Amino acid sequence: MKKVNWGILGAARIVEKVLPIIANSINGEIVAIGSRRKDAAESLINKACPELINKVQAFNGFDPVINHPIINAIYIPLANEDHTTAALKTIRSKKHVLIEKPMAIKTSDVELLLSEAKKFDVKIMEGFMYAFHPQFERLLDIIKSNILGEINYAYSMFSFPIQPARYYRIIRPMKSGGGALWDIGPYAIHTLRQCFKENPMRVYAQSKLNEHGADLSTTGMVDFGQNKRATFDISFECIRRSEVEVFGPSGRAKIPIIWQPENQKAKIIYSTEKSDSHEEIVPMVSHFDLEFKHFNECILKNTPPKLSSQDALWNVKTLIAISKSITNNEWVEVI
Ligand SMILES: NC(=O)c1ccc[n+]([C@@H]2O[C@H](COP(=O)([O-])OP(=O)(O)OC[C@H]3O[C@@H](n4cnc5c(N)ncnc54)[C@H](OP(=O)(O)O)[C@@H]3O)[C@@H](O)[C@H]2O)c1
């Protein structure tokens, strides 16, 4: 196999971005898209990449994609609660799977997906594109270099005003995958865990819930133990923010925009006791492109994905603990 043949489940908005990326990739090829809505896959191809309309197959439904004889890997950007069923079918048809975050909304589902992926010998990864951008790798390098001292506090903030087309995300309670916690909360927790290189010990959070029990905004604290603390704020009501900042005894470093558009220069701002504020410009790249290239390479060379099974598992454990804390208004251990 020289290139990975991809299928996509769901005509999600993100597919408009991902479709040309896979189509132009050096180690991937797009073969088919399936949607549960009649003709939605075909409309999406026409809108995003009309030049691919005779090349990419559009199906009504997921099964023709999952059972497709030449597809090797499937991208799942479905609503959170639909991930497990679609991913299980994909894995059991011996296809590799890249699942948008969160991998699933129950710990037992993530465990099942991971163990089935092992059993069927396929790669599985949770889709955190931001982790592939050189700006995030540079932040991790700065932390590792110890110029900030050992980091002991960080915050992450992620938000955007939710648009009517996405209201389906807030008409279900949190326990069924609805709200900001399950939608943008994974970024808030994943970024913090990557910076501290630790798993959280306990969490506390408060939310503004709507009439369906979905959180529109959530603010919380994450205790990583040994006096390492973080706070996070996520919202469907605030202006677009995707920001992380870390602090140590001798310095601080910040990425102002984690959801970095590919046509904008990325930057990191950092300062230490000994130096004024530096602004470091990072080259423009598409993190989606880097994410897909990486996953293709893992499949082609049989190497482990950069984002591990443990990442996916601890993400869901932390998010579940946060939802319990919101419900019971108390600190909850992450177990
Ligand atoms: N959008 C972005 O820029 C972006 C960036 C990074 C990551 N992501 C992540 O990617 C995932 C998908 O996000 P998204 O915003 O692209 O999803 P979305 O457009 O809301 O679509 C999610 C799924 O819902 C169904 N759907 C789409 N429009 C619908 C409609 N009008 N009525 C009923 N069902 C509809 C689609 O499945 P069917 O076609 O089968 O109905 C689709 O796969 C999320 O986890 C998100 O956080 C998105």
C-alpha cells in the first residue's frame, strides 16, 4: 500500500475542510463519503471540491463506506454520542479509524473501542488536530527546556458563539453528549494534560445549563497534584477563543490561538525573569494536513499514533468527572 484510501462518515461541516486535504495528500486518497441525510454527501462534495465529484463516491448511509472493498481508513466527525457505534463497525470491518474528539462519552466505550482496535489490529486515534501544529510542539519544547521553571499553573479557554445550524448540540443533556463540555471541553482538558504531562487527580466545575440540561458555559479547576493547578473556561456564548497559557516560577508562555487557521501566521508569546516578552512567529501550516499525514504514515509504516490510547481514556475520565462535579457541586476524583 503506497497511499491510504479514506472514507468519511457524515457530511459534517469540517469535511468541507478535510476533503481537499485528503485529496491533495501525498500519502492519502479520498474514496467515499456517506451521509444519513439524502444527497447530503453529494452536495458537500459539490460545494467543497466540485472537481472531485466524479472521483469521490457519495452514498446515502454509512454501510457502503464501512464495507467498501478498497477503503483502508475511516474518518468519523459525527455527533459525540454517535462515535461508538460507527467506530465499532469500522474497526470490525478491519479499517483504521480517526475519530473526532471526544473518542466516546463513556469510559467503557473508549475501553471497548481500544480493545477492539487491538483485537482487529487496526490503528485508532482521537482527532486533536491542534496537537500537530508546530506552534503547540514549540510550546511543549519551551516547557521542556525549563526556562519557565517547572510549570505549576495553566489555563485554557475555548469558546465560540453557537450558530443555529449547530443547535442540535445543545438540545440534549450533558449526560447524553450535549453541551459545551463534550464539544469543546475535550480541547480544554487535552491541552492542559499535554502541557503538564500528567493525569488530573480531581476536578471541580460549575456550569450555566439550558432547559435541556446542556451546558452553555462551564468554568472549572483541575488539580494535577503536587501543587500543579489549572483552570479552564469553555463556552458557546463567548466570542471565539482558543487560548492556552502556562506559568512556572520563572516565566510564562502563551499560545493566543490554538485553532490556528492555515492561512495565518501562528505565534507564541513568552517571557522569563531574565528576558522581556518574546513573540515567536511559527510558519503557516494546516494542522489537519499534518494530522492526516501523520495518521497515514502510522498506517503505512505500522507505527503508533502520536496521540495515544491513554490520552483518549484519560480525556473521557476527566470529562466524566467534570460532569459529575457540575451535577453534585463538589470536587470529584478522576478515576
Ligand atoms: N467545524 C470545524 O471547523 C471543526 C474544526 C475542528 C474539529 N471539529 C470537530 O469535528 C466534529 C464535527 O464538527 P462539525 O461542526 O463539522 O459537525 P456538524 O456539521 O455539526 O456535523 C456533525 C454530523 O451531524 C450531521 N449533520 C450535519 N449537519 C446536519 C444538519 N443540518 N441536520 C442534521 N444532521 C446534520 C452529519 O451527519 P450526516 O451527514 O450523516 O447527517 C455530521 O456528520 C466535532 O467534533 C467538531 O468539534 C470541527
